[in-house]
Amino acid sequence: MSYQSGIGTTTLDSLRERYNETRMRCTACGYHDADGKWTAATTGGEISYEHVCPSCGHVDEVVIKRKGADE
């Protein structure tokens, strides 16, 4: 679950936008995806951010787990 702040954006949205601004170069082939976007999904125990490179198909993923989610 994400937190709705007073400025109309969620924590999920804020971090996804940060990745859109700073992590658009593919770690596998180096392609810079100027038009791409990261996606975000949550299960409650973890948040997954993902970007698929349109050049080589490499999936760049960031998973953030809630403390104690593996227990």
C-alpha cells in the first residue's frame, strides 16, 4: 500500500518518476530510452519497479521488500 501525500502523488509514483529521470540507460546494451517509462506494482510485502529495454529486451528491475516480509 502506498501513502497519499498532500501534494497529489504517492510514494510509488515519486520513486517511479525518479527512475524515469535517472535510470533510462539499459544496463545490458547501453541504449538510452528517452521515451520509455518504468512501471510499478506492489503485493503489499514488496514493491517492484521494472523497465524493459526496447532495443535488446533486457528487463531492469528494482524490488523493495517491506521489513519482515520474508518472515
